[in-house]
Amino acid sequence: MGKAIQHVLLPRKQLSAYLEYGQAAMTNNICEQTIRNFTIRRKNWQFSTSPKEADISATIYNIIETYKVNSLEPYPYLTYLLKLPNMDFKIHPGLPQQVMHWSEQLQNICK
């Protein structure tokens, strides 16, 4: 019983830090939930049949998470990208800027 009480009293300062600082969270659940999707996908990338396939999956995931962070819907963006024809960037030099998340046209499509 004494060991159990000592186990509670020793880290008391660290355990009560969230009471002293209003911005400190009591648990790290928010962080855990935020990285859960990435860790699941990381496990899935291990089973990719080729490095190229894993790179493609990681790129798509990166695009989706970028849109989520910027409060945009990723699905309309991906469908917009897939509907674009195979354009030559030499003929259309402004195209890369038009398909980025800061483009006003895409923000109207993806909100």
C-alpha cells in the first residue's frame, strides 16, 4: 500500500501541471487521434507492391490532409484533378498555381 501511495505522490507535480496552466491538456488524446490516420496508412504502405505505389499513396494522403488542414473538402479537389486533361505545362504555365489549395477558383469548388 505504501508503494502505491508513493507512486501517486512522486509524479504529483507533473500530473497536476494541467491545473496550473490553462492551455495544458489533461491527456494527449487529441494528439493520438490526429496521428491515428497516418499511422494506419504507414502500416498499409508497408504492404505496397512497389516503392512507386507507396509514393503515390503517400502523395494522395498528403493532398487530402493538406485540404483538411485548410478547411477544404478533399473529394471535390481530387475529382477536379482527375477531370483535368493531360495538359502540357509548357503550353499552360499557370496551371500548377490554379490547382493549389490557395487558388480562389478551387476554394470556391472545395468549400
